[in-house]
Amino acid sequence: MRKAKIKGQKRKGHWLVNLILGIICVLWFIPTLGLLISSVRPAADILQSGWWTVFPHRQWDTVSELKLDRDTDLRKPITVNGKTFSDDQLKAGVEVDGQRLIWENRRARTLDVQEKKWGASNHFTLQNYETVLGGKEYKITQPDGTIKTEQGSGMGRSFWNTIAVVIPSTVIPIFIASFAAYAFAWLKFRGRNIFFIVIIALLVVPLQVALIPILRDYTTLGLNGTYFGIWMAHTAFGLPLITYFMYNSISQLPKDLFESAFMDGATNFTIFSKLILPLSVPALASISIFQFLWVWNDYLVSLIFLGSQPEVQVLSMSIANLVGSRGNDWHLLTSAAFVSMLTPLAVFFALQKYFVRGLLGGSVKG
């Protein structure tokens, strides 16, 4: 009886966990699906209806038109087929005997007669992606009256600028933090605990408080607007978390492993390169994903230390600039968002087999 009760409790627990995970997946999947659908819809459709209208649903379709007299006074009650309505009612649409009357053109005094039918918005296009990747076309009227078409810049250059920022900004802090984590975990030196406490304390310091002082130093040293400057900034901001994460993993490795290596005459560098790194691959992969995503999606740090000039502009800035100065091209954000998501997704799926093991590494002893 007791075993059956325990099994029943475990089964209930599994169902509860699966239900919560299912809800979380749905909450993430629905907005992502809407983003994907919107990215392949024409701009006019995006403005007129929601992304869910691509699925079969009941909608108002125009079956005929009614032409009112041109001298109809819209400030007075309007008579249509023996019934009276106000101008505001016809603007919003009014239902009469299963049909809806709505203005098609107020100036021309034309009404649409609509009925509810099953339908779906099936207009799809890749124009948004073409504009995002290849650049928007601008038509410029010349002094002689001719129209010249200019092709704007796409996201290609910004993509490679982002790659040039992300790879060193991920590799450098992980490389340094791995050495530091090994030293804090297994080497004895004066002030080790104090240094480690300082690093942990830096985790709670908002990076925003350091932006202006660092910017002043960068300006003095001539590093502002350079790739080296942004690499050092991301390295500094990422080191505390990466060091702490790697410390938790490396400190849980068996002590006997290091004692045997020292007895065989191995140096600290040999132990680190031949033992620590191979055994820490899951942890390295996990923190690489976090650091990569942080740098890839960064906007503020790149804006301050690298700038927004086209030759150094990263992807997040390029996407923000797509909407235009007046927000008239905001529909391009959906396509740009999916283009920006491809590389992080590729990195995550390439390292996913190490992800869970890396997160759990060092969480329990033994």
C-alpha cells in the first residue's frame, strides 16, 4: 500500500511538472508563431488585421454595395432600407438582419453590405525579408524631373559587425575566467578568499554605473569606437558571472585527480589544459551560450563604446533603425527579428547536449 501510494504521488508530480512545462511552452510558442506569420504578411494586411486571421475564421465579407444620394446630410439621421442610423454607427458598422452595414466611402456616400462567412487571410510575401536583407529602395526626384532609385543598406554589414564583436567577447572572458576559477578552486595563495568575495560582490553592481567612467577613460586612451574597446567592455562585464559559474563546476572535480597528476609531475598549466578543460566542456558550453546571447542581443554597451556609425553598427542597432525616424516601417521588425534569431538558435542547438549537464554541474556533491 505504501509503495502504491508513493508511486501515485510521483505520478501526480510528473503530471504537474509536465503541465507547467506545457503551459510555459505554449506561452512562448504563441508569440513566436505570431511573429513568424507577421514577418511574411504584406504591410497593408498587418495594419488591417491580426496575425491570427490567417487561420480559418468567421469574418465579414462584402456581398454588395449601396449607393446613397450625394446630397445625404451625414450630420442628420441616415435612412437605409427603411431604417435610420447615425454616421457614427455606420463608421463602426451596424448589424441588421444578419448583415452589417459599414461605410466604404463616406465622401462618395457608398456603403458596404457584408455577411459573415468562413475565410482566411492568405496573402503572404517575402518582400519584408528582401527589404531587411537587401535594403529598402528609395526613389529620389532629380532636378530635371527624372526619378532615381537608390538601394539602401541591408543588414549584411551589421551581421558581420556583430560577429566581429560577439566571438572575441565570448572567447576572451571565458578563457580568462576559466584560469581564474581553477586558481580559486584548487590553488592556495594569499588573499584568495578576499579576491573571490570581491568578484562575487561585482555580480550585484549594475553595469550602467560603470558606463560613463569607462567611456571617459576610453576617450582619453582613444579606444572609443574600436572593436578592441568593446571586447574589453564585454569581457569586464561578463567576467564575474563566468568566473563564479566555472568555479562551481571546477571546484566539484575529484581531489584525487589533481593529487595523482601532481605526483606524476604535472604542472598547473598541464593539469588545466589536459584535465580541467576536457572535464569542463559542459560548463564551458553552457556559459558560452549565455555570454553569446548577452553580447548578441546587446544594444546599450555597443551604442556607448562602439557607436552607431554604419561601418561599426551592430545588428541590434540596425534593427532599431529599420522602423524609420517616424516609425513608418515598423512592420519590418518582425522579419528582422527572425533574421537576428537564426544565429543564436544555431549556437544553442549545436551546444544543447551540454547545456543541461553544464547547468547541473557542481549543483550536488558526490
